[in-house]
Amino acid sequence: MDRNEELRQWFKCSKQDLDVAKHLINNMRPTPDEAICFHCQQSVEKDLKGFLFFNGTEFEKTHDLLVLLDICVDIIPEFTKFGKQCTFLSRFAVMPRYPNEVLISDDDAKSAIRFAEDIKQFVMSKVNLSEN
């Protein structure tokens, strides 16, 4: 796979995670808040990793959005505006995979989707790549 195709794959996978979260919140009752938040975290993780890949920046294997965000800030300081959102979303990387680990509400799910959309829009504006 060439570099451009690999970059597109990062963002395609991110979009799929966000699309799943939106589908779940719009079509399932009761809403599976844990799954929605998990997919939003995954979407942001892939967007940040895609941004780093675009910039030729190495990153460790991590689900911690704050670690990834710090590296992004080194490239574009404006990423700092997403600190609270990444802190919020990072807790959904692992905990929702196990029963009774964290209480997640409908409001959390709605916030997770909004945060993932905001971060995606910002990242895409910085990589100048249209989503597929």
C-alpha cells in the first residue's frame, strides 16, 4: 500500500467508527452509550494518528488520546484546544469493554459524538484530504 492510500485508510477507519456511533445513537433504544463512546474514542484516535502519519511523525502504540494530542500540539499548537475533549474521550478506550467499569449516560454519548466530529473537522482541515 502506498503512503497516500495508507493515509486514506486512517481516515476511512475513523469515519466508519464515527458513523457507527451515530447509527447507534439514532437507531437503538435504549442507546448503547458505552459502545457509542467507545467508537467515538476510536474515531478520534485514528484521526490523531492519521494526522501524525500525514506529518511523518512517529507515535507509539497507545489508546491514550492525550499522548497523541501532545505530539499533535508539537506540530500545530492549536490542537491544545482539544485537551478537555481528549481527556473526556480517553476514558472510553478500554473501560467500556468490561461490565460495570464506568457509568456512561446518554449525555456522555451525545458529547462524545460532538467532540469526535469537532476533532475530525479540525484534523481534516489540516491534512487537506477529502474524506471517502
